[in-house]
Amino acid sequence: MTIGEQSIGAVVLLVAGVVLSWLRQRPVKAARKRADGAATAAQAGEQAAIISMLFNLGLAGFLGFRNMVQALREGRWEIAADDSLDSERARQLPNRAAEEAKLILTGEWS
């Protein structure tokens, strides 16, 4: 990995952290946390899917998925996953899009 690749990776993680913080400002009833506050596997999957999409699309491209972003903020995971698959990007990268949708729903990698 070169210095440039490390810098890009650091920027992606920084942006992902900001976006995840913003998305977490959703109603408590929608948050996926156990009673003790630990993140569930599904929450970790949601985060991994968002980071993957941010890395691939950039922030502007990710925010272009308005319905999916709103569904994530509201905790409507099925709608978010469906919206992520209903795009030109999903038609161009079907395997990656399917993996991200599965992560949003279940937190499981294929």
C-alpha cells in the first residue's frame, strides 16, 4: 500500500465516521443495540455496508441514495436494502450491491 492509498483510506474512514454519526441521530426505537449498549451484528453490518458504499461512491454519490439514507435513519432496514438494489450502480455491480444489501439486513457477509 502506498502513502496515497493510505491517505485515501484514512479520508474514507473519516467521512464514514461522520456519516455514521449523522445516521445514528435517528429515533432510539430504530437503533440496533442490545440492552447493554453493545452493537449488534446487524448494526456492524449496516456500518460495513455504508463504508463500502462511501469508498465506492464517495460522499456525494452515497447521499444521492436519498431514499436509502432516509430509510437507514429511520431504522427501516428492508426498505434501505431494497433501495440500495434499485439503482444503476446495483445493475453495474450486482454482486457488490447484493453483499451490501445483505449486510444492511443481517450483518452477515456472504
